[in-house]
Amino acid sequence: MCEVYASTPRERYDSSTRSVRLSGFVTSIRLENEFWWILEKLSAEQHLSVPQFITEIHDEVLERQGEVRNLASLLRVCCARYLERQIPDDTTSVSAVAESG
């Protein structure tokens, strides 16, 4: 199993920094390239640029929670939740198999 993960190309986990304007201030965000690629796909599906998406999610969290403690971590979790939504929910098929067994 480790071979699947150990063979990951370096460019996927190398990180890069991008600048985004949030609330009138420019901030830098450093993420692994894999997360930037996911954010590009997620943003495109929302018909937004990556900076627009980041600004929108930042502002919504700020409004709901009063602060954004760690923007990079928030973005990584957004990516994970996005990927999780891409996986079909097969809990019904699992329970159906269990009942038929």
C-alpha cells in the first residue's frame, strides 16, 4: 500500500505561495500544489477564479465564526470536503449486502 503513496510525484506535494487580497489587504497563502489544483477545479465549478473563491470562503467563515484562525488549513479542509463529496455514498449498498448475506 505504501508504494501507492510513496510513488507520488514530487511536484504534487511541493508547495507554492500565492497572494490574495482579503478585506483590502494582500496576504500570502502557502499550500502544496495538489491543493492548488483542487482549488482550481473547485473554483471553476463555482464559476469563480481561485482568488475569488478564497475571498468568498474567507468572508463567509468570518461572518459565521467571527475569525479565520488558519486560512491555509481551512483551504486544505475545503479541498478534503470537496473530494469527499466526489465519492459516491454507497452506505445503502453496504447495508443491502449485509442484509442479503
